[in-house]
Amino acid sequence: MEGIASGPRQGKRVVVIGGGIAGSLAAKLLQFDADVTLIDPKEYFEITWASLRSMVEPKFAERTVINHKSYLKQGRVVTSPAINITESDVMTEDGSVIGYDYLVIATGHNDLFPKTRQEKLSHYQAEYEKIKSSGSVLIVGGGPSGVELAAEIAVDFPEKKVTLVHKGPRLLEFVGQKAADKASDWLESKKVEVILNQSVDLSSASDGNKTYRTSGGETIHADCHFLCVGKPLSSQWLNGTVLKDSLDGKGRVMVDEYLRIRGRSNLFAIGDITNIPEMKQGYIAETHANVVVKNIKVMMSSGKKKKMSTYKPGPEMAIVSLGRKDSVAQFPFVTVVGCLPGLIKSKDLFVGKTRKARGLNPKLV
């Protein structure tokens, strides 16, 4: 178990499981009001929506991959996966047993992350070298990650042949048709080949033969490929805990209007893992964190339910960056593409704002 704290630990014990967008913010905001422990398999928090920029500009990751201890000055960090929850404790893979008065679950999605910040930075350097040395790139998956990666490569390496294959009938299926069409038109204007309604057999290419076959019988030559598909929720482990009956049929944690896990007064869930019917996006996860922080503070001070904050999904908005200057943005009453919405997101990808929310210098590492 790793951690840092100044002075004796005191106050109610708050345990946050998951150090992503939502969990990191909740831990940061509670650290001076409670005895906070953050449990995460890795030693760092990453601004995930900026990760694709780091693949074409590795130095960008110096600001987006942040050690938990950089913002959690008054809390402890347990760098190990949580494996069990009882009515009073959380157990981790390294054998730690951490007691809690309040518990926040923010485990997001399953993914294979390097444990250390340096390993993650080295990963981005290796991805950059792979792209740089390739004449042609295949991207599988036409969701936001696939579209944004294709755009980053097309802008920074316009000489490279980029092919994007998506199994669905259109790109960006989480937004409306108009936004999807605008993104597709933009990619094609940058000479990205978009192939829809097909999948790719990634095993069809060997080291000596870099030709991939699609389900439609097409062949694609590519020197390297990137798989950009959705990751499953990190909730299956909860089936072996006291929260086994708190998951819906899709593995999402069921929460009430206060973001408390249904039927529980002191357990909360935030971020993508919740069953709230809304787009799963970073700014929404941060809103969840702010609501739960307020509610835990109310419960610790007075416990009066009438003072607690409720969460209601807002109007659905989405911005998908298209390289360094452009983006496609879907707002409640209008969808736009180009440099105007690009001013909102694409230059800095909200990195400065996200760092500032955690008490860090927006510009420096």
C-alpha cells in the first residue's frame, strides 16, 4: 500500500474505488474533509479523451498522465485492484483491508493499463514510433476513439494512407445522423477511406504479409493497425461482493437520484458504471463526482436528506475532435463542424481545465 498524508488521520473514512475521471475528482475534493483512501490498479490518473493526441505527439502525455499523489496531497493511495467489498471493508489484491464509512465506486471500464506513469509515457512513445514508421494505417472501430485517432493521424501525417473500418451502418453511433455524416465527410476530405458495415479479421495478416481481409471480402494493406472498440464495464467483480444484487442486466450499478447505490445509505457510484440513461462522457462523470462530494459532506456534517443534491441528466451534448483545429459538435438544437467548435475542444482537449479542477498547474507537468 502506498500513500502520503500530513499529520494524523482523522474524520470519517471515505474510500474511492477507481482513479479515473470521476474517482480522481471525488478523492481530490474530499481529501481535506475526510480520511480519504483512493484504490486504483495504477499509480496515475489519465485524461483519457486526450490519449489519442498523445499517440501522435508523445510529449502531450506529460500533462495528461498524472500521478495520483500529485493532486491527492492529504489522502492515501492503494495501488492494487479492489477484489471484494463487505459491509465495512474493501479488500484489494495486494492483501490490504481498508475500512470505510462512505464508499464511492468509480471503476469505469476494463482496460489493460500499465501500472506506472513512466510505462504509460513509454507506451505513447512506442505508438508514435509505430505510426511514424508506417506508410499505411488501419483503424478498426468507428466510435469516437476511432474517428479521433483517424483525424489525428490524417492531420499530423497527411502523407499516410489511413483506412477506418466500422461494423455499423454509420460512424459515431452514439450521436445523431447529422453529426455522423459531418464527421464522415470531414474524414473523406482528408483522404481517409471509410468502410462501413464490415468487420476485419485481424489475424488474417501475418508479419510478412500485411494485408487484412474484411467480412465483405475486401482486402486492406496496412503497415500497422489499431483496435478502437468499446471496453466492457469494470463491474463483474462486484458479483462476488455485498453489491451483487445492485447490478442491472447490463452490469451497471443501479443508483438513486442522490447517486447512492439503491438500497444503500452510505455507498455511491459515479461515472460510466452507473445505470443512468445518458451519454457516457468525461464531463458528465465529473458532474457525478461533484454531486456525490456534496452529498457525502452533507451526510458527514448534518445528515439531513433535504440538504442533499440530486442528479438529473442534462441536455445531451457531444464534441468529437477532428485533429488540432476542427471538431464536430452536437448541441441540443444544432450540429456544427469545423474550426468554430474546434476552438472549444480540439486545441487543448480540455486538458488545462481538467488539471486545474484537480489543483494542478494547467500548463506544467
